[in-house]
Amino acid sequence: MNDAEIAAVISALPKAELHLHLEGSIAPGTVVRLAARHGVQLSAEDVAARYRYSDFFGFLEAYKWVTSFLRSPEDYALIADELFDRLIEQNVIYAEVTISGGVMLRRGQDVEANFEALRRSAERAAKKGLRVQWIFDAARQFGADKALETARWAVRLAPGGIVAYGMGGDELALSARELQPAYDLTRAAGLHSLVHAGETGGPEVVREAIDLLGAERIGHGLGVLHDPALMDDLAERGIPFEVCPTSNLRTGALDRQLGRKGAGLEAHPLKTFFDRGLCVTLSTDDPAMFGTDLLGEYAVAAALGFSPAEMERLAANSFSSALLPETVRQAYLARFRQRAGELGLL
């Protein structure tokens, strides 16, 4: 297949996305609308300027700024509805969407009302063919006490569709051991455990996420590049990695891991991980803030040398790694493989 044919096939495939931050999906035009609701006049150019950054901490500042315009349940419903429509347009049929519960709490918002608005948005999406489950996320740099408070809210809201507790933000700001009480609490309540690790940190952060926090999937995981033995161990254990190439480029995480400035997407280790046997999945992370979408990330994979058959396996990994009951997961995989066969990928 040529590039155009591969793109058409990937577009036609039913897809899943597992590493996607709701607040990072807000398009510039929507930021303008949200700001206007709250008495702030912005242009799309103003937002575009904020969405340009050269390092991870610049990205965190932009994330802090854009979330300042999320102040009501109606604001959250707006951005969720828009995100879900974009996912449906890309033939995404299942998504695990991370919401920044720690940010809501830090801003003193009505977390329960916000989540109810999001739950209703997910119900609307389900009627259009997109199933959504939620990951409730704490920011590591906010500290251990705030992580525990966020964990308590994750447990409280779990009946509405929260399936996992996650940890994002500055992974070097707090040791994994200090986060154990939060993860012990959520795991005891039946929630899955997810951790951003190895985005800017080294392999030791990934190892601690798994060994101390019980991480069932790793967000990003670039740092394992520096420990081939750890890569092989995680490949054997089948622990999935949620890989987000464009994000890693835009935040400077790729440069940091490679120890040089100006690395392009061609230097991304996605294919290296895949060839090494790691269970890698492909995601957008914060698509609006990085100027990408899921189809664009699959185009990156094709450019990195994935064959059509490997693209099929890459896409299947997102379904096999989903936080779903086994029977439901297998039903999604069967649906995916049937369509992949019709498209000539099997």
C-alpha cells in the first residue's frame, strides 16, 4: 500500500484511544468561546501563541492557563461534546478519557456537578457509537495530600464510569513511595492504576510506577530506552505503554530523553519499542495543544516504518489493553479484526 492507501485504511478501521486528556483537547476557537463566557476577550491567535512551548514546563503552564477557563459544568460539557464528535469523525469507537480531578479540586470547583455533566456527555456519545470510560487524574506536583484527596473523589465518583486513577504532571516532583497511600486506596476500591512515567524521567521512574504503585499501563515510558533489560522484562510481562509521539516532540520530552536538541519525529522510539516486543498503543495525549489527532499519530507510525500488518497490530493493542471486562474486550477485538480483514490487513 502507498501512504494514501494506508491512511484510508486506518481511517476506515474502528479504533480505540487510551491516553487522552479532556482538558488538552480544547481547540483554540473553543478557548475563545470559554474565555468570553467568563469576561475575557481572546483571539484564536492569542490561544495559538499560548499553545507554543519549547519544554515540558512551558506545556504545564499552558495547561494551567487553558484550564482556568473551565469554571462550570456547562464548560466541561461543551469541551466533552466537541471532543467526542471529533473522535467519532475519526471512527474511534472506544475511548478512555482522563479528566484532571486534581485541578478541579485545586480550583475549588463542584467536582460532582462537573462529573455529572461529563457523564451525560458520554451518554450522548454512546448513542452515536462511541463508548467512553473515565480516568480520574491527580497532578504529581500538587503533593501527596492532594493526590490522596483526588483518590477519594475517584472512588466516590466511580459508579458514574470512572475506571482508573491516574497520575500526571511533573513526574519528578514527588517520589512514588509518597503516592502509595492514594493508589492503595483506589486499588482497594476496585479502580485500575495508571501512571505517567518515563516521559521526562528515567527508567527508574517507570520501575517504581510498576513496583510501588501497581501501574497496569505506563503513560509515555520513553525513559525505558536507557535500560534494555527493563524493556525486555516489561515486554515479557505485557505491560502496555501509551505512546504519544507528537506530544513527546512538542513538550521537549523526546529531546530530553535523547540528550540533544531538535530531535524530529523520525527519532522517536515507537518502532524500537514495538520491534522489541513491548505492547505499545498509540494516542494523542493533548491533541489540540499539540496540533494532532489520532489519524495523525497513525500517519507518524507509518512514516516510522510500520508495515500495514504492523499498523493493524498497533491498532489492535489499544483494544487488548483497554480497561474493560474480558468478554467486552474480546467483542471489541472481534469487531476490529473483522473490519481489518475486510480492509485487507489480515
